[in-house]
Amino acid sequence: MGTGHLEGPVYREDDRGPQCKTYTIGEAAQLLGIGRSMAYELARAGELPGAKRLGHRFVVSKVALDGWLGDAA
């Protein structure tokens, strides 16, 4: 205690734990085989399934995107 360091688990961007129910825009883009810029464009237009704006960033629901990809196959 008193060391000035934050305690608890440290999460990297690619290690958000099993409870995470969202993809980043980059992860969603990779799954779709498109670039991040296109994924952001689709999210802003409301055309990326499961994309939600949280403040200044987007998250993509895994359930919604995975379901859409399953339906598209």
C-alpha cells in the first residue's frame, strides 16, 4: 500500500476477459474483412449490426454481429 500504483488486474486491449460482450470496431472490421475506416463509416451510418456509440467511441455487440454473420452465411 501507499506505492502509488493501481492495484487489480491489468487488461490489454486484446485481453478484456471472458465477460466482455462487445467487439471493438477493429475486431468487427477484421471479422467482416473490411478496413477500420469502413467499419467506422458503417457504424456512424447505423449500418453495422450491433454498433452502439458510447461517448466518443463505438462498441459492437458480439451477439448482434455474430447473429447477423450467421444469418448472412
